[in-house]
Amino acid sequence: MTPQRERRGAELVAKYPEARSALVPFLQYCQAEDGYVTDQAIADAAELVGITPAEVESTASFYSLLFRHPIGKHVIQVCRTLGCMLGGADELREHIRTRLGVENLETTADGAITYEEVECLAACDRAPVLQHNLEFVYNVTPEKFDSLLETWRRESPAAALPAE
């Protein structure tokens, strides 16, 4: 573990009554630093909170905002549950996949945009809905997506997902 990671890990552990509570924030920190949750981050997290790497892996694989593969600076997550499907999400998802040239859980060839289809984003009344770097976008049509995509391609966020 690097000295910087060790310091940050100690700060996070100190915030909680149990060390294990720092696991997800520490993995978020590592992801922001490395671009995704690397095998080294898994090992570092296990050492930090005193559990096995397998236990860390099970936590990292559970959370939809922790990625075990490189992701783009733009993460687009589209709801695929019933409320959004009734609102037109099937057509939207097909449009996005075609427009980006990727499938679910893939990143565009230029490495800029990662696309993921996720379970309920809890905005059924404003379907279809998507998240772009944790910001919700409601009532998304293919045309609205195209306009947003142009804007996002001009932006260059520091990281797709904040460390905390």
C-alpha cells in the first residue's frame, strides 16, 4: 500500500466506530485515484479493514458505482426496470447503444464514456431516467440524449465518480 493510500485509509477508519465501515469509502477513493477498483486496491482494502480479499471483492462487485474495470470520465447509467420501460427506456437504451457503439458494461473506443444498464434509479414518475456521473436526467428521449451527449463530450470532468 502506498503511503498516500495508507494515510487516507487511516483517516477513513478513524471516522467510523468499526474499521469495516471504511471499506466502501476507501474503495471509492482508490477508484478515483486509479480509474477503477484494481486488484491492488482490493488487497489494500483487505489489509486496511482486516478482512480477506474475497470479502472485499464481494463488496466491490455488489455496488453498481464501484467498477472492477477501467471506466470513462463519463459514466452513463440507464434504468432498465418496468417503470422506465413503460416510459420508453427500451428504445432509449437501443438508441444509446447504437449512438455510442457499445453494449452494456462497455466503454467507447476513445475511453471517454462507459455505458451501463442498471436496476431502478427511483424516478419512475419521470421515466425514462438515466444518471450521468451521479446526476439524474429525467424524461430522456433519444433526441434529448443526443443533445446531452454533445454537451458531455465537450466537458472533461476530473473523475466520473467522486471519491466521497
